[in-house]
Amino acid sequence: MKVGFIGLGNMGSAILGGILKQGSVAPSDVIVTDKAQMAVRKAVEMMKVTAAAGNAEVAAKADILFLAIKPQIYEPVSKEIASCVKDGAVIVSIAPGKTLGWLEGLFGGGKKIVRCMPNTPALVGAGCTGVCKNDLVSDAEMQQVLSLLGSFGKAYMVPESLMDTVVGVSGSSPAYVFMFIEAMADAAVADGMPRPQAYEFAAQAVYGSAKMVLDTKMHPGALKDMVCSPGGTTIEAVRVLEEKGFRSAVIEAQKACVEKSKNM
């Protein structure tokens, strides 16, 4: 099986790195291209993959073709490669807001297409990816794609109607979490803690809390209640967060993100 990448930016490189680390595809079976030749040279030197002469060559040789490019250049790239895509190949798109129907229109129909939404924690092997497919992709082919996407974190099939929700709750949400960590660290600095140490404490607290949710399967509210002793420090902090509209701010921000995705 040949795997092709058009685009080697942060996300493309993260996906490629995860696939190779998992070992399900050999470097010799990966062919790549990017408009930035430096990115291609880096991939060839560090990952031992094969550089293509251009987008058309990748499309012609890949059994699974990752389009790891910006949404705004999908149209010119699709025009360049539509007639070159290998028969039976599965095209995997990571473009937010671009539906399966829109993608099918770009490639003229009759193409196997998977739409996915990864997030930046893929860079450290802790990504979360929502995935959907068109009717031409078989269950066996979908399992191949899910296995590749699972090499850098978790990958879950969702109905296409939820893909914009995936953008809000997973694709874009690392930015919200980074802001939360930064704010907690700022408060610790204000109380006298050195900034590097403040980032360590804040980030580890978020990491550990997320791990508790995933490992215990307990409701987040129940885990919160375990920390909130009667008349204690934690419930006082929770009171202020509620007073300032913490939950509402998160909900409204995420809904705005989803709406933006729907209209891209």
C-alpha cells in the first residue's frame, strides 16, 4: 500500500510522523510533496520517505492520498490532480467546513473520499480525530484509514452532521485550553511563582485532570465535587468562575467556532 501526502505543514508532518512511528507503513511506501521544498527535504532526510516531482505524481501513485493543505487551495490542487488520482484510491481531507459533497464536486464524482478533523496535539501523539466517509469507501478501507489516523492519538467515526461540532469540541479547542493554562500561570506568577514553574504546574494540572476523566469514566461534575470540600478553597474558586460566566463563555465560544466552520 502506497500512502501519499500533498502538504507537509504542521498537521501533515504530524500525521506522517505518527504513521511511520506506528510502523504500519514503511518509509519506502510513502511519497510526499509540498510547495515548500525545505519541508520536503526535511521529510526525506529525517523520515526516509520519497519525494515526488509534484502533486500529480503523488496522486497517481498513492492508494491512500492525504490532502494536508489549506482549505483555500483545495480548488486549484484538485483541478491539478483530479484526472491523475489512482483508480480505487481513497482521498483523505483534513479541511474544516468542507463537506463530502463539496469534495466530491471538486473531483468530479466517483472518488472514494474520507473527511477528517485532527487537532494539534497530534504533534505529540495525543491527537483526537473525527472521521466520516462517503458511500464509495468500504468498511475495510475505512478501517485502514482509522488505523493510520489512530497512530497519532484517537480516531473516532462520527456522522458527517457532527463534523462541525468536532471542529468546536476538538479541532479548535486546544487553543481554549492553552488560554486556560496561560491564565492559571499568570495568576500563579501574580502570587509570586516563577513563570516556568507556573506553566509546569498549570499544564500538569490540566493533563492530570483530563486523564482522570478518561481513565475513571466518571462524570466531570462528580470529579469536580470530589475536589470541592465544604467551605474550602476550591469551592470558592468555582463560585467566582460561575459568577464570571466561565461555562457560558466556553459554550458560546465553541458555538461560534462551529458556526464559523459551517460557513467556511
